[in-house]
Amino acid sequence: SSTAFADAKSKVVILATGGTIAGAGATAANSATYQAAKVPVDKLIAGVPELADVADVRGEQVFQIASESFTNEQLMTLGKRVSALAKQDDVDGIVITHGTDTLEETAFFLNLVVHTDKPIVVVGAMRPGTALSADGMLNLYDAVAVAAAKDARSKGVLVTMNDEIQSGRDVTKAINIRTEAFKSPWGALGMVVEGKSYWFRAPVKRHTTSSEFDIDKIEKLAPVEVAYGYGNMSEAAYRAFDKAGVKAVIHAGTGNGSVAKHIVPVLQELRGKGVQVIRSARVTSGGFVLRNAEQPDDKYDWVVSHDLNPQKARILAAVALTRTQDSKELQRIFWEY
Ligand code: DGL
């Protein structure tokens, strides 16, 4: 019979961490007012019986939190669980259900430190499952379909939202309270339509098996903080970060990562104490911070974040500083990942 020849379904593990995809609102009209991180993973899976058509699925509840509350320690716990599962022969792909607020940070982190070619797909929802036109069920179906697909292998960590397949490195939550919230400045990698993935591009930056960083060899991420640049900015944030003992600061500068004249001295002082200074930009919809353009980075021994937005630059710096304190090595890492 045909079932005898149906190739065995891919085995996909769903790691649930919370967020709106596990959210519940008081009424179907509540698409933006609801409680995140309520529904357990087995109920999420039961809510989409069609998952069984695309993969052999099982779930684990790693956390049950709103993603704005993720800590470095929780990132490490999740990363080590993903790494352990990826090594198992009875796991072909991994899906992580996650709040959308910091989904892009977790996706980039896993892209940097998990050594596997198997698909890892991070997925969330902009509306709770209780809302009219909820997006979580289809997003989850798409994530499992991609995690089960052989052609999703070796593409780095992926994000499926709103029918699109995005690179975990590039994607960011660009819009609030709309289902088309996730954008990549360089474009999506592909689409999922009716459970089938269609690819149009592949990542060129280093990731997963080509990364020099390995979650299994990392104990603790380095403390890195971000400050926003704007007119009349004071140096108070950088003074406070210095007192807190940061290893790097990310300057989310105006324009091409500009630094106000009266802020340069405090950044030079931090650099002098061994704190890495990384110029990113509050302008995040495309382009990239050019070294030695707005500031003499060579002279000040500063680093530029390239095209990475401030929150992604923090993730890369937190990982890179577990392996090097050399600013030239750090700049190489920001060019390559
Ligand atoms: N509290 C936000 C979070 O957990 C809700 C946003 C969402 O998951 O869509 O990221």
C-alpha cells in the first residue's frame, strides 16, 4: 500500500518558552490585550492536529515566560537543550515557540552557538490563539513543516512568521500589533505555502556548524549593555554601565552610528578601562555602520556593528567576548557573523 512507501516522517521536537503563541485573551475580539505565556506545549500541539500530517511531533516545556523577560542564563539553558537534542539520532528538526519581543535575539544567539545542520526554527505569534484571525496555529504549522524539510538544512537558524521564512540572523520585529511584524533588511529567505517551503536565497554569513562559537564550551555570556543615542543625550547611562562592570557597550547611535561630541570622552574613558565600545545605529531598516566614517574608530580602537541592530550586536558581543578581548578580533567577528 502507499503507506508502506511513504518515507518515514521527520521527527520534530517543539521546545516551548511562552509568549503570545501561548497566550489567551478574554474575548475573541482581544487581539492585542491578553495574557502571554499561559497555554502549555501539549495544548499548543493538540490545537493544530495537522502537525501530524507533516512530522512526528513531541513537545517539551522549557519555560513559560513573556520573552521580554528572557535572561542570559535562560538563553544558555535553552541553547544547551537545543544542542543536546540536535545531537540525538531520533531528532530531525527543532522548533522553538517564543514571545515575539526578543525572538530575534534568541534566533541569532542559537545561529551563533549551536553546531548542527538540522533545521532549527523559532516561531511566535502576534495574536493569542483565542483571537479572531489568530496567526499562531498557522505559524506553528509552518515552523514544523520547515523543521521537517530536508531543504531547510544548513541554512542557519530560521524564523517562520506570516508565511515567510526569515534568517534568524537578519530578522527583527519591525512592527507592533500587526501579523506582518517580522522583517529582514536584506529580505526573507523564502516562503511556506500549504506546508511546503519555497527558497529564494541562502545566508552567506557564518553560522551553526561554521561558527567558531560553541554553546557546549560556553559557561556564561559576557555582560553587555545598550544605550540609545539622541539629541541632548547624557553620559549617565555609560557611567552606570561602567559601574555595573560591563565588558562592552553598544551605542545605538543616530544616523550611521554617530556619537555626540560630549559623549566621546566617556566612551574613550570606558575603552581605556578595557570596555569594548561598539558603534551600532538606531536606524535599523537597511544599510550598515561604516568603520571610520562618523567616528575615527581606528584611532579610538572602537568596533562597528556592521548591519547588526543594537540588540543583535549585544548578542554577538556577549558571545564573542567569551572567546576574545581583542578589539581587532572583535571587529573581524562583526564582519563575519
Ligand atoms: N510579551 C510579549 C512576548 O512574550 C508578547 C509578544 C508576543 O509574544 O507576540 O514577547
